[in-house]
Amino acid sequence: MDGAKVTPGRTAGLYAGAAVLRLAIFTLFPGIPDLLTGRVEISTPVTSFKRLQEGLFLYNHNVSPYDGGVYHQAPLFLPLFSLLPSSASLPIFTYLLYIAVDLLSASALWRIADSGESGSSALFTSPRREKRWSGFVIAALFLLNPFTVATCIGRSTSVFTTCAILHAVAKAVSGAPFGAMVALSFASYLSMYPLLLLPPLVLLCYDRQRSGRATKSMLQFAGTCTATVAGVLSVLFQLSYLLTGSWEFLPSTYGVQLTLSDLAPNVGLWWYFFIEMFDSFRSFFLAVFWLHLSSYVAGLTVRIRRQPLVVLTLLLGIFNIFKPYPSISDTSLFLALVPLYRHVFPLMRYTFVSAAVVLYASCLGPAFYYLWIYAGSGNANFFYAITLVWGLGLSLLVCDLMFAVLRDEWEVERPEMAGKEIRQI
Amino acid sequence: MPRLLASALQLRRDPRMLKLPPYLSLLCILAGVAWLFLLPLDQYSRRTYISENALLPGQVHTYFGGSDQNVFRAYKHEANELVGKSNAEFNDKLEPIIKGIGLKTARQNFTYHAAGQTFSGENLYAILQAPRGDATEAIVLVAAWENVKGETNRNGIPLALTLLRYFKRWSLWSKDIILLITPDSIAGPQAWVDAYHDAHDPARVSSLPLKSGLLQGAIAIDYAQEGRFDSVHIVYDGVNGQLPNLDLINSIVNIAGGQMGIGVALQEMWHHDNGYPDRLRTMLRGMLKQGLGLASGPHSSFIPYHVDAVTLRPFGEGWQDEMALGRVVEGSFRSLNNLLEHLHQSFFFYLLMQRERFVSIGTYLPSAMAVAINFTIMAIALWVKSGQPAEVTTPKSKTETPAPATAERDLFLPLGVVTLIQSLAIIPLYLFNHVPESALTPLFLAFTLLNTLLPPTLAHLLATSNTTLQQYHLIQSFSLLLLGMFLSSLATLNFSLALITGLLAAPLSFVRPYRSTAAKVAVSVLLNAVSPTAVVLAAAAYWGTDVTTVLREAAVGWHVCGTYSPVVVYPRHAQ
């Protein structure tokens, strides 16, 4: 499996297989897309396909899409989806769009894997880098991951964000800072939180500049990148303004994420906390939660300066746990990047435990949600308890990966300690 | 403290630790079973009590009787003439009678196809609008022409009509009262409840022309017996093992037993001396019913919609007459009428062992969880075992260089095999739900054969393709992990099914790759004896043929899906 030779035939086979799998689920089980669209694990208020339909309906009838208070997604989705035939009458075009987006993400992931950045970056080369999976395996793990498939079938709009983030990273590792910044701006425009990935992404771009036209000064490079992102974002905002005719979309999309005004349950940790919260403390805790989420960026970027891709992976894992409206789509993005670190897997200590916890949570989650909402014999605490377990499992995985990467670095500094047990003092 | 921690860490490295899990897991199973047998004792079960104070059961005078007796006789005379007539004929006859009482009536047609058979009929229902209510809430009185055993409900239908006529005279109802008369006990109520909640398929079940408010409770009368009775049997099992709120059962026990002096029986325990054996028997019968998850009466269809419902079935030779049962229903309706909000105070998860003794979920869940945990323990143990290097290292060298002591695991083959086997379960699920009834038995035999042959074949395939011991361990580890996971999820939804499946699958924890032929054969026989097909054969009377409504079938089928497949996986390890 490790050294398998990748021919163009196998590549096409993988993509075709993934596409056929999704298309088969879409067409053979017509009830499943709508079922999954309604699941809280997949559709959050800011990514739900159902809400997109609502916004689209208002938009097509020349009403502001944000009037109903249901639609919280970026305005540029509206012209894109109104170009397609209606998903009620001819759903096949929507299906094909989502499948294409998944395949695009996979191809970006493939390029990231083939660059070898995870094993040897500009400043650090892992002694274990030989043991790695090819792009084929990593793309296959992404495309066949049940979480990815479920997100695609549930037609959550977070797949566009996933695609943009993966392309930003792929552009960065292939030495195209401008492309990376444009892709990141799109991701931030769609979901806002990817903006926090800017510092490690700038570092990654800086490290992977093509030798011919490299900018020497770090500050100058960062300044240019930030300016690019700001420029692209302002163009996107301007376009949105022209489309909807007002700046109303800013509070309705980013404002909702910042203030958590929609408390629909999801797999994250915020909703229950803010349901229970007294109103007078709300703004304080909102600030604390956001501060907590963004505090990881600086720390990780500085600590793991030598491997910016690791920072990006860990941040995506952390966002997946702590962001306001997470879904399994974010998990699938994080799990897509984890196999890039095949070389440090032997250093991880809790793979079985974290995998078992995540599996248990993904099995018990729907059961407890059913008990709460349908059977009426449970209550909200049941589902919240299981989202805590889910968060625990994922944070174990994030911590374990971080430990493995740091240990890998440490063993290069202290070769005499390789293979010895470490003990916390 | 640090020294304690250090010694604990030392213990972790001890090779004896790896010998422990099988015993630990056996202990879990034994503890789970022993716990179950402790439950009927006074120290572990609790006396029932009414949590919802608004119910006030047995606090009102019931006036049903006297001249209503004559009305009942008249209705019974009419109903007796309709025995053996068609569904449309008796609805044609009953509708004017109900209209004569002064109520709005409506009818509903339904057709279900299941196992190649068609179940069709017409429901008749009437709504008594509450004199003091605003039509936002309703209570349902159900009477089916045929009970689950196929007997005609000779006294139940006239009694329901008499009660409705009597209720109409009172001005104290604050909730609407709906009388529902269905041709059978399973499909009819199901069609009506589905349509009431707009969850029906309009192609097969027609919509309801007349509706009232939110259903707060339902009581079904199943009075097929002629003459006087001694006690009332309360049937409370819902579809998929869901149960009605315990407060409803307690209220009826209180009204029937406390106020009217009528005996109450549960789970077909006609005589109950409140001793340990009878309690245990009642509980086990309840668990078996819950595990099967089939509808047990007209009330079963209501429970999935969170409408608490029970069926009352009089039995025995005694001196209680129809009017006594009528008074029990009257008292229960008066209690339900008092409710300010939906029943929610008391338990939804419980096991009843006598009419006044129960255990709640907190007390009984540990036994199912212990059984489920045994699989997880073995899964973890096998994972650790699979990580150990093939060559034997001395414990001393292990403590010094533990990091490389973990061998690399090859995950792809085990993961693939487990995923494949698990997904195979979809085939029987689909086939058994979609073939006509006549083909069910041949299909079942074919699957029995396949189920017996598949594991050795697979094992042979694996053996010829150079599967390492590590991969065997991993396959077993993943399968056990999944089994434990499914069972613990299932235990929260249907405790009894999880426990029964867990116990049947228990031998799978202890299966090892055996060398001698005798051991192989013995283990294969044992595993086949507890395999789902063998169990179904043993319990054939309960299963297979009475797949009635498609909904119920799918529900049962889906439960089977989660539990069927892991059991198929295992016998392979016998090789």
C-alpha cells in the first residue's frame, strides 16, 4: 500500500469510484439526501442546504434573502445556485456540483501529499519521512471517509469552504502565494473562521517560495499577503453589496457566527452553554470563547514555526472542536490532513482510544438525539453529553498528533533520547 | 503518590496484565446476569408511586352504571348482529348510532402491503368536543373489532359506545374525547395515528377529514370475553420496546385496584403471589416482549408518537361486570382530563415486576452495559496484543525500551474485512422485508445454510491468503469494538434487545484461533447454536410470519441490522 505505483488509470478509477458512490446514493436512495440535510450533525445554521433553499427562494423573488432570519450564508452562493436548475425539479445538477467540489478537494489534498511538505519542510526534515502514504491513499481516505460522504450527500455548503482551504494549502506548498491568499480569502468569505489560518499559511507560503523570485524580508512578504487577502475580501464584499443591495449580509452571516444568535443544537460545545447562560454574562462569555478559539493561532504558530503545515492541521482540528457551529464536515477536513503525518503515527499513543471514543460518540450521538427529539424520553443533556465525548475524542487526537510531531522534532535535537520513554515532571 | 503512580505504571508493563482481560470480561458477563437476577428483590426494586400530582387517580366518584346498563345491552344487541359482517357494513351501521349520540364522525381508508399480503380496511372515528376545552388537546378511546388474537371484541365495542354516550352527558371535559373503532388491532390504529400526525403515505393511507388537538393519552378496550370477569390485564408494550409513561399505568392500577377493587395483572401473569419467582417471571416476560419490539395491541401504535397508551383486557371468572370496566375507564379519563401538561414526570424506561413494583433505568442499565463492556474490554485487549512484537521479549528489556515494543499494525485488511461483513447484513435485511410471504421460509432456510457455510469459507480464504496472527487479532478486535458500540447504543433505546443480543453474542469474546480439529468443531457448533438463524428457529412462533405493517417491519428490521451482522462475523475465528 505504501509504495504502490500510481498510474493515471488508478487516479481516474479513484475519482470515478468516489463519484459513482455518491451518485448512487443520491439516485438509488432519494430519501437519504433530505434525511441527512435535516441532521444536526451535518447541517448547522451557517451551512444548511435547507436554509440555502430558503434564501434562494427569497432572492429569486427579489426579497432580501436575509429577511426571514433563516439564511446565514454568504450572498455569493445565491447567484451560483440560481444558475443551476432548481434542486426540487432537477436535483442532478446540484448533486454533480457537490460531487465535483469533493473531487476538487481531493485533488488539492493529493498535491499537498505529493509535495512531501508534511515530512520535510524548509526548516525541518523528519528522520522518519520515508514512511508515508502516497497522494493516492490520502485522497482515497478523504473521498471514502463516511463523514465526507455524508457531508456531500447532506449538501452542506461547508464543502465549499473545505475545498477553498485545501486549495489554499495546495497553492502554498506549490509556491504560489497569490493563489493561496485568494483561496484563503474565499474560504474566509464563506465561513469567516479560516481567516485565523492566515499566519501559518503566510509562513508556509514564505517557506515554500520559488527560489527565483523569493522575497527576502519576512515582514514585507507578510504585508503583501495580508494586503492581498484584504483586497480580495473587499472585492468579494463589494460584489455581495451589489448583489443584495445593502450591507445587511454582514450581521446576518458573520454577525451570527460572532454572537451565536441561532442556538440550534450541533455537535459543538457552544450552543448548550449559551442556552444555559444568563443574558448579562452572554457578551462576556462570547468574548472569552472567541478569544480562546483564536488564542491557539499565535501559540502554535510560534511553537511549531518549523512546520507550518502541522500548525494548519492542528488549528483545523482545534477549530473543529471549538468553533461556534462545527459539523462533521469540519471533522472530515481535519481527518483528511491527519494521514499526511503517517511518519509520526508510531509515536502517537492514544490512537485506539481516540478512534474508539470518536466511533462511540458518532454511534451514540444520533441515538441520544433520537431519544431527546423524537422519543421524548431523554432531554437535551443526553445529546450535549455525547457532544462532550465527541469533543473529548477529537481533542485526544489533536493532542496526540501534537505530541507525536513535537517528539519527532525533539528526537532530532536530542538523538540520544530516541526510543526512550519520557516522563512528565 | 508519585510512587503509587510509578508502581501503577510498572504494573502496566507486567505481562500478567494481558492474561487478565478474558477473566475480566467473563466477570462482566456474569455480573450483568447476576445483577438482573437481583432486581426483583425488595432492596433493588421500588414501589410505584404517582409522580404527576395533577392526575389524582381514584379521587372522583364514578357514576357510570345504572341505566347505562340498559344502553349497553341495546348496543350489544346491535353489535352482535354485525359479527362476521364486512368492515364497510358495520361502519355503515355504527356511524348513524354515533351520529345519534350527537357527535361528528369520519372515516378513513387504509391499505398496507407487507410480506406479499394486503391489509386494508376502514377506520371509523368520532370526536366529542370538550364543553370546557378549546380543542387543543384530546384523549383517545380505542376499540378494535378484532383483538391481536383474532377474537371479536364483542363487549368492547358496545362498552365504548355506551361510555361515549355517557361522557357526552357530562360538562366537565376539558379535553376532546375521540372514539376510534378499527377493524383490526395493528394496521388500523397505525394508519389512524400516522394520519393524525400527518406522517402517513397518502397513496396507501387516506388523510383524516376531521381532527382535534394534541393527543394526551389513549386507552384501548379489548373485551372479547363473554360474561363477568375477575381482573384486568394491562398491556403496555409499544413498538420497538418503547413504553408509555409509568404514571399512566400507576393511575390505572390505582383506580382499578384501589378504588374499584378489581385485580390487575401484567405480562400475562394471571396469578401473581408477589414472591421472588413471580416477580422474576413477570420481568423476564416483559423483557422478552420489549426485545422483540412487536406491537402487542391497539395501543402500541400510539407510543412512538409520544402518546401514552395502554390496552385493558379483562380476564378470569369473577363477579365484575362490564359496568365495572366502564368505571375504570371513566376514572382513568377523569384523571387524564385533569392533566395540565403532557405526562412527563414519571419514568419512560422501567421494568415492571408486579403491579406495584418496578425498577428504573438507573438500576437495570448496568447489567446491559456490563455485557456490552465485556466486548470492549476484549477489543482493547486484542488491540494491545496485536501491537506486541512476534518474538518473545523478556519483561526486563521491555521496561527499558518500551517505545519500539509496539509493533506496526497492518490495518487495511482487517478494516476491509470488518466493513465488508458488516455491510453484508443489508442483504438479508432488504430481502426479508421485501419478498412475499410464501418465499420467506425457503429464503430463511437458504440463509441458515449460508450463515453456516460462510464463516468457514471466509476463514479458509483468509488462511490461504497468508493472514498473520496479528491480522486475526485485529479483525476480532474491530468486530468486538463495533459490537460493543452497537450494543451500548441499543441499550439506551431498547434495553432488553441489547441484553438478549449481548448474551447470545457473549461466546464471541472468547473465541481464539484453535489448532485441534475437535476444538474447532465444538466451537463452530456452539457459535452456530447461538447464531441468529438458530435463535429464530428456536423462537419461530414469535418471528418470521407475523410481519404485518411495513412500518413495524422496517423498525424491527433496522434493529436487526445493527445486531445481526456482528454475530455473523465471528465463527470465522474458530479456524
